[in-house]
Amino acid sequence: MNTDDKKRLLREMLFARRFEERCYEAYMERKIGGFLHLYPGQEACALGVMEAARPGHDYVITGYRDHIHAIKCGADPKAVMAELFAKESGCSKGRGGSMHIFDTAHRFMGGYALVGGPFPLAAGMAKAIQLKGGDEIAICFLGDAANNQGSYHESLNMAALWKLPVLYITENNLYGIGTRIDRSTAVKDQYKRACSYGIPAEQADGQDIEAVYHAAKVAVDHVRSGKGPYLLELLTYRYRGHSMSDANAYRCKDEEKEWGKRDPLIILRDQLIAAGAIGEDDYHAIDKAVIDEIEQEIIPFSENAPEPDVAELERYVLAENDPWVRPAAGGQQ
């Protein structure tokens, strides 16, 4: 990564942080409803991995902490925010909400509410790539707690057996909802679990985007070269509770303080300042520009977007409910 890459990624991480913080505020303003799982603290994971891949070309799937992954793939941030606002202009037409962001045009194949659900879906995408002979890979992001699901073991076994072009990313933020990893998981270092299936794996610092990028580059190159699956564990930390309903009373304040010192934005900012690439004023100018974009473009777009028409309540539930695919009387499907 050269200096220009790092400066661009600093802006992307700042955008991710301010976007998620604005989601928090909109939720408190009751403009966003339902479930909301935020990403502050983990920005270097999604952005660093996909910087090493081909966003919009490779297939990406994740769990319900999915906004930033979609945007990095190429989804319009206005459409993502509008989806959170449950508007027709949202990327899922206002029907999915926070946990079901989709942008298939950019090969972001969705966020999923079912813990562990994306594991087999990523394997399926990788099998389709293999059968078609494409050069894409499938990338599956999930938290550490998902690795205790049976779908994890079944999927890794099949991926290894068939040498599927799939990269599994474990965003290890140490907690599954409110349960710390050492109280729920016998093997705390998640990358070690992949050896059961003969899958190469590595662990990297998920707070340093340059470290993430270099580890992800090795992983991506391995998978894309036809050598089969790879698992990359990124050690990270979420700065908010599991979701908006989480009071976050279970975490030690000293632990939070220590991880706060390793904020991925500050790590990259300080690297650029030390290299003389930017100054403090430049950093604040980038931050202001990001906030202005969110407040002047993204939020107004979402607030003013149309509500879904109640007459289309049943549309998208079943294919036959969609007039675009429903056959005319006497016609054929």
C-alpha cells in the first residue's frame, strides 16, 4: 500500500465510522427501527480485506453487521441509509432493513440474520464459480461466535474436500452478543480450528489496516490461484454493544479503554502524520468533508425518499406476487 492508498483508506474508514455513528443517532431519533448492529472499531477488517480483493467482482456475504461491507463492494451509501430508513429507494426496497442489505449488481450477496447462515451460502457461491470456470472468489465475513455453529464445520469440510475458491474471514471481536469468547469457545484462537479440515489459516491484527491488507493479500492470492479455501482471523473490537438493545454492561471498562487506544482510524492517521503525508488539519478537513456528505446528501435523500406503497405489501414475498413475473391469464410462466 502506497501513501495515496493509505490516505484514501483513511477517508473510507472515517466515512464508515461517521456513517455508523449517524445510524446510531437516527435510531435514537426513531427514524430507523428494528434491529441495528453497528461496526465502529472494526472498520479495518472489511476495508482491508476487500482492498486486497476485487470489490464488485468477487462475491461477498456476511452477517447482520453488514452496512460497511456493502458500501465497500460499491453499494450507494444513500441506498444503504434509505434501506435503514425503510424507504422504497433503499437497496432492498425498504423491506430488508439493517440486517438484510443487498446489492447483487456489485456482488454483495447480502447480510443475514441467521447466525452461521452465510457459511454454506458462501460455499455454494464458490462451487458455482468453480463450475463456471470464473476467476472470482467468494468472501464470507462472520464473527467469532458463528464458528460454534454446525454450519461452520460442515461448510469448511466441503470447501476443503472440493477445493472451493472461498475465503472465510473471522472478525474476532471477543464477544458473541454478551458472552466473552473464553466462556463459550474451547479454542480461542480461531485460525487454529481450520487445521481440522486441512485449510491454511492465519491470524492478523484487525485494528491495523495495513496488517489486514497484507494478510488478506496472501489469503486472496491463495484462493484465487485455485489452491482451495483459506481462513483469516482478524483480532478486532466493537466499540458499541452487540446491537442497539445491548446496554453493554458486561464488558470491563479497563478492557474497553485499552482497545480504544488501538482505534484503527487513529493508528492509520498517526502513521500518515509520522510519514509527513498529512497533518492534523488535513485529518480534520477530511473528517468534516465526510460529515458534510452524510448530513447534506445521504440523510436528506433518505428522509425524503418515498415510503413503500402499502398496495405492494405482498410483493417480493413470493415470485408469483410480483406482476413483472406473474403470467398473464392463459399465458405461460
